[in-house]
Amino acid sequence: MVYWASYSYLQELLELNAHCYLYNKGFLHAKTMVIDGKIASVGTANMDIRSYKLNFEINAVLYDSETAQQLEALFLQDIRDSDVLTLEAYENRPWYRKVVESFARLLSPIL
């Protein structure tokens, strides 16, 4: 259900020329950010109050260039293990997927 709900938001990102990748090797829940190859944040929190207060998720902030570069390399490998989603492909998905996504999106505040 989470997959379909999140998929329903991709059109807005694609219309803004964001790069959207569909990971082929399962589900990635970790959020990783690397800044200038020197600082990194990694964890499961979505940077919102729900993640912190309700789900008790957390991220680690690392001030270590070697670790930051390793995380960046892992991210780049994840990109290679993904397919790029284009706006055209998104708009041409089957009608029944759009229905499922719309229903899931209604439930997204509680997912």
C-alpha cells in the first residue's frame, strides 16, 4: 500500500524535472544524504514529526569523509540497480494502476 501511495506523488516530481529511480532489488527504506563527500546523514526518518514522535525513527549524522564517500558509492550503486522513470512512462501506466494509486493516496496520512 505504501508503494502505491508514494507512486501517486511521482507525477509532481517528474513535472518539476526531478530524477525518479525505481529500485529493482527490493525496497529501500533508508534515507541517505551526503554533503560535499565529507558529511553524511543516514537512517530511516523522513524528517517529519511522524517519523520522530510516532515511529521513533532516527538518522545518524556522520562527520567522516571516508564513511561519507562509502555511502555515496553505495547510493551510486543503488542508482545502477534502478530504472529511470520518465514522465511519459508514468503518464502511460494502465488505468487500473491509477485507480489503486488514488485509493492508496487517500490512506497515505496513516501509512
